[in-house]
Amino acid sequence: MSDLQMLAALRLPSVTISPSAKGLQFSGDGQVILLTKYAVYILVYTSSASYQSCLIDAYLDSGRWYTPSQSAQSLGWLRTVVEFDRALTQQWPSDCQDWGTVCLGALDPSLQAIALSPSNLTNTAGCLFALLNSNLELTIWGASKNFLTGENVTSLLKDAAGTRSTSALVRTLHAQSTCIEWSQQPDWGLTPAPAIDASLLAVGNRAGWVSLLRYDGATERMVIVDSVAIADRWISHIAWSEWTIGQDGVCEAMLGCAAADGSVVALKVQRSLTVRHPTSNLFSEYEFGLKFHEPGEIACEADGKAVTAMRWANPQGRNPVLIFHKTGAVHFWSAQSTWSDSKVLFLRTQKRSLGSSALCPASGICYIQSRDISVISLSDGSFHTVHGVSTHPTLDPSSSETLSSGALSAASRAVFLRAEAEQMTPKHVDRVSGAATFDDSSTFIWTYEATSPTDFSYKHDAKHVSTLVVAQMWNEDLDEQVLQDLAAHVGHANSATGQAPIDRLRPILVHLRDPQRLARLHERIIDILHHAPFRDPIPDIALHARASDAEVELTPGFGNSLATHLFGWNGVLSERLRYAIAVFCQKHASAPEIQLQFASAAQHFASNIRAHMLLTLLRHMSVASGRLDASDVFFARRTVALALTSSGPPELRKKAEELSAQMAKTTGLDTNRDVTENLDELCPACHTPVPLQDADTATPHRTMLDSSCVPARCCATFFILTTPRLRTCIGCSRKALLPAGAGGAPASDSDGLPDSARNSWILRNLLSATRRCPFCGNNFVVLV
């Protein structure tokens, strides 16, 4: 096992939670979320982007790094800790003193479970996470400025329970949450994909019901959509499958629910989408429908054996497979499978330490689609491999397959021995509390705590130390894997999911940090970036104007339409992914000639993205040309000037000339005058007039101190940056002006804009619509 790469071993002073398959997850924003007993760790590995200069409230923790070979490079980490204050909001005895409502978790409050929402949900394009504590309270958390605040949802569940029953016992059981899981975003197949949220948070309770909640972005509150009865016992585990769209345009997903008596039910959930009467011709309003297919299909009868972990595997081209673990066995179920009803495999003990046992609870369930295998990790540190998940699940590998449970367990034990500073013996157990695949293949991430079952001495919380490990579990051709993943990601980009590019590209970026690999593969990488399929960098944006548009209030739909066309096209997202890969490879390549090749590719993709931005703005301003005031006209002239000087497609110049002619009719501008006249800005450092020639940076000029001055421009509006109140992209480090009302500023504030554009309603809508970086597609943060 010495030739397997070990990329990180990070020490975290924390008490781990009970083994959980969801205690270690990846967010849609590209972060690693680790749940411990009294805190949530938010971790980011620093080599994936320009995080060192961008993230807030984080610091670099070197940990202990290991480089077993020259090709292995250790990962650095930035981390933020969200602490649990252990204050109980709900006092259940005050609601009901029946024995059935007693909650022993109130004696020592701690965190029990976490559920992550899809990305691009909040007004800063981030994700939310739901936290469940041992007192059965549910809270929703999200980033707000430079701190985190939580919204208690238990009171909402309690109010909803009051409408179902007059019994204090029943109402309290409905309000006591036992498990949570957030679904992905449905893909409705719309082009471009509108920025709408249809994800659902499923919450199981003690009454045997499951409530479905959604996040209302307008009020920034959770709303209960519907509830369904599953069993007459506690709901212990919940799992969502991926959404699939049917021929009638309805999206379907399976919801797996496990009860305390060991029974498991698979419920089909349908989401429908209807278009309301549009408020303008630019953006339509949508309504969502929800339907349960009751009764659900029974995946497992009640047998008195509790489920310890559950998740859905989504094989390509096949029905989803429900995988759930009970003591000593792993179960498989699918609605239409090649095996009858369900499949049960009994795990074998992998003897690696004194505490090894196949009867330990599961700490992770991973499905690797490329191999059609499932890897189940147990809390004793062992890993078990199930082959042929979608066809015929079995623990026994074929004669040509070298990947086995014994090999993976030996690899994890070898990682444990190398990560620990002290000499480990078979008496020491690596108690794994959470595990997941890092690159959807052979590289895994897990967290463990070194324990000694034969040592009965007391160990207080301050002495508990967990270790986060990233390591390769088996040998495979990483070069070919990177190339295949690269072609799949950039060639089949889907903007409907809302994932940030940093999260989408994690399986690729983690392996492209190696300069030697880049030297071997740079020609093939560049070829894939330029020739991967399904590419439409400049989509045909059609906005149909009406004769009465001049009298219609366009502002409500204008910003939504801008956001949809800026970030909803799959072809433009593909360009952003190609740009991000090219910039990343340029940064990590060691040879100057290779750096130049990637720099040229990055410039090409950035030019396509900029052309799409300008074309989107021109088309929207053409529709609203009858409502442009003086500030809007100034910004429109700047956009026309950039389009005329850009090296974009001919359609861009044609649309710029059409808008210029439209403004001449509606505003009385002289079309014979140079369009770039009176568009110069003043340099914020030396107050020298700077002509509008480049959309990224201002023209270099000499200052009074005889030094060069090159002010930067806003990546959304292309104005020179003259204020410290800015947003910074965590991917490419580009900066943008803050929208009005962001960062604690008044809603009417337009700091940083020139006087001639300060009152432009088009500009305000543009800043609000660019919630993410328009070039690389990653999130903005505000530096303080």
C-alpha cells in the first residue's frame, strides 16, 4: 500500500458524533462539511482556487502532511467552525408531560444530524444547512455578512402540528424531529434554466410522519409544503434519490424512509411546474405542484433491527437503488431490478484491530458509478465493497477484479498507521465517524479518532482529537480518469442543479495539481477544452417585445430575466468550466510554454463569456429602450462601445448598432457622434482620465510620480473600481461592486458608481442579478 497517495491528514480538536453516513458531506459551494458533537467544521482545500486571499473568517491550518511519492502533493485547508451553544429553545415538558415525549438528549445537548441544501439558494448564491440537535430541535443556518445565524424551525412544525390534532401528546410528537434530508434541484429541461428553487427538506418526526419544507427566498424563511404519514413508529432515516423528468414534464424522485421498528418504505414524490401569467414579457412566474404516490412500496418489513445508514445509488440509465445498512448486513432494493424484491448481503469481519467487527454501525455509504460498486465503511475502520449494484449485488469480486473488501480495509488501516505520530498496535482502533468519496472514484475522505478499547481511563472532551484524512484507496490510471471526467464535465454541463463550478470540478482539480501530470497531459487537456461536445458558447437569446412595453413596469422581471440568461445557459456554463480549468492549469504548470498555452485558452474562453454578457445586456436594454433615463443611457452607451470594440461574433456588433439606433429615436441622441465620446473615467489613484478600451482593466497610464497605474474594473458593470466596498470571487479573484442593500448598506446606496450612472435602474438590476462571478461562475465573498 506504500504506493498509494495520501493527500492530507488534518488534526481537528473535536469530539466526533456517533457514526453517521451523513456526518461528512460536500456542499454545492465546494466545501467539506464535517459534523462533530459540539460544532460544524466548514473546510476548503486551498489548492482548488484562489482561496488564500478571498475567504473570510478562515485560517490556514497546516496539520501534518505526508508525501509518499514525488507525484503526491498535500492539500492545505482553510476552516471555519460554527459552534453549538447548547442552549435549548424547546422545553418539551412544558408542552406535554407524557412519557412518550421525554427526550433524554436534553441532559447533554449536542448535534445529531446535518442536511445541506443545493447551492445558489440564498441571495448570495450560497447554500443553507439544516441542523438537528439531541433535543430534537431543527434549525436552519446560512451565511449572512460575516457571521452565521440560525432560524429555529421547530416552532413552525409545532404550529403545523396544532392543525392536525388537539392532543398535546400528538402535537408534541409531530414537532420533535428525528431525521432530515434535503433533496437536489429538479431539472425541468427548460432552456435557459430559470433561477427557481424547487428543492425540498424532508423532516421525519416521532409521530411517524414526514414533513416537506421549502425555502422561501423572498421572506428568507422555511415554509411547510405538505406532510405524509409513513409509520406508527419514529422515522429514523430519510434519503432522497435524484430527480428524473418524465414525458409529461413532471419530475419524480424516490424518498426512502426507515422507521424505528426496522421497516423501510420507498415513496414516490412528484414535482410539477406550471407557468403563471407573466408580469412582463421578460420573465414568467412559476408555481410548483407536489404529489405523493401512497402507499409507498415496502423495501423491508419490520424485523426489529434498526437501520444505521441509508442512501440511494443512481446508476446511469437504470432505476435508483436504495442501499441501507443494518447490523451485520447491507440491503439493496429497487422498484424494477434484476433481482427479486430485495437483496441482503451479510458482511464479513475484516480483522485489522482488536475492535474489528462486522456488527459495527455504518459510517458511510458511497456509490461509484464508473465501476457500479458501493463502498460501505463501518465504524471499526473497515471498508466493504459490493460489486454489480445495479445488476446483481455481491460481496465477491470477479476473477478479473482486484478490488475487494480486504484490500480496502488494509489500505485504510495503512493510512491510519502512517497518519498517527505514535506507534500504533492492533489494540488501537481507528473509529471512523464519517466517510465519502473525494473524486467519485479511488480517492476517499474520512474522519477517525484513535481509540483503545482496552484502556478504561477517562478522557475529557478537550483531549479528543479527530483526524481528517484524504487518501487513495486503490491503484488506477489517474491520467485517463482525469481526461474522462474532464470531457464529461465540460461537455455535459447542466446549469439547473445550481452547483458552483468549484464543486463540479473537484474530482478533476484534485489531480491536476501535479505539474508532472500537466506536463504529460497538457496537449490532450487543451484539445478536450476546445473540442468537447455539446458546446454553444453564444446562445440565441430571444426576448419578444410588445408594443405596450413602454407602459409596463419592467423592473420586477428585468432582474430575473438577466439572471436567467446570464447563468441559465448550459453552453455558457460549459465555457465557464473550461475557463476555470485553463486558469487552474496555467497556475499549476511548471513549464513556461505550457503556461502560455493554457493562458491563451483561458483568454479565448473569457472572450466568449464576455461576448455573451454584452449580448445579454444589449438585448435586455433593447426591450427596455423606451424606459431609459439619462443614467441608463450612459450605461447603455458604454455597453454599445464595448460591444463595438470587442472581438466577439458579428451578431454582437449588429445588436450594438441596433440599440444605438433605438436610443437615437427614443432619447434624441446624435447617431453620427462617436459612441465612445464622454465615456472616460477618472483613475481613483491619480485622477487621470482613462478611456474605455478594455473590459477587464483600464488603460495603463503614467502618474505624477512617474509610475504605471492600471486600475481594475468591475467584472459585472466594467466600471473602474473606486470603492473598498467590493465583492471578490473565490475562484478567479475578480471583483465586483456590491448591489444596493448588500453588506449592510442602505437599499438606495450606489457607492462606487460614477455620478452619471448612479441612478440607473438597469445597473442596479444587473448588480443584483450577478450573484455569482460572471466569468468563472463561483461565489462572491465580502472581505472585511
